[in-house]
Amino acid sequence: MAEAKGQETNVCVNRKARHDYLIEETYEAGLVLTGSEVKSLRAGRANLKDSHARITRGEAFLVGTHISPYGPAVHTGHEPTRARKLLLHRRELARLIGKVKERGLTLVPLRLYFKGPYAKVELALARGKRQYDKRAAIREKDVKREMARALSDRRARER
């Protein structure tokens, strides 16, 4: 099955990141993976739940991402939660290093996906939300849902 050059297929999405963090900027980074990791990702067996990116000695790594072992590659498999190197342009990496050190921001993965034949991760430069910010966001979402429900009920009665 050949994929189109720019076609994106999601492997997994970190929904909790948008709830826990205020997203300021997003970046696209490539991943350095082994063959069995790619096979597992193609099968959709990954989890970004407790993962984050860390910059060490001028290189970026994705830490805490769980990619399940690929069944047929048991002997030549991989460690599920190992740190995986991220591929970023030098200028992007320098900018991220400065922002993470200077303003106390965090690098959080938002989604893992394939862009053509390449595995990519969407990283976000994010600031942690306070508890009251989270409650306000939930309250706002509930209000919008109630308004939409009332509007749909009204339209259904008018018919």
C-alpha cells in the first residue's frame, strides 16, 4: 500500500495535553525509530499519555511515550518506553532551548502521525494550566454544549 506524499494518518492523539496545558506554539519533528517500532505505530499501538520532550546536550528526545512491542518481532523487538530522538532543524532546536530555559515552558507531544512514509510527532510549546483554569474551561464547554442542545431542541420542536 503506497501512501501519497503529503497524506497524514494519525496514530494517536494526546487529548489530555490540551486540557492540562495552554498551547503557545506547535512544531513538527521527525522520530528516530527501529523497524519494530514503525510496525507497531502502523498498527496504532502507541500511547502519549505521560510523555514529554526533553532537550539534553543540544538534542531533543521524546520521553515516556509507550510504543507496544510488535508481536512477530519478539526477539528483535524494542523497549516500549525508551527515549526516542527527535529530528528538528538546528534553528528550531535553538529557539526551543531558549524558550524552555527562559520562560519555564514545557514541550508536550500533541499527536503521533505518519506523513507519507515518515513518522512524525507534533510538539507543543506549552504552559501548565492552573486548577481554576481547567475548571473554567470545563464550565465553558458545558455552557456551549447546553446552548447547542437547547438550540437543537428548539429546531426539532419547530418542525
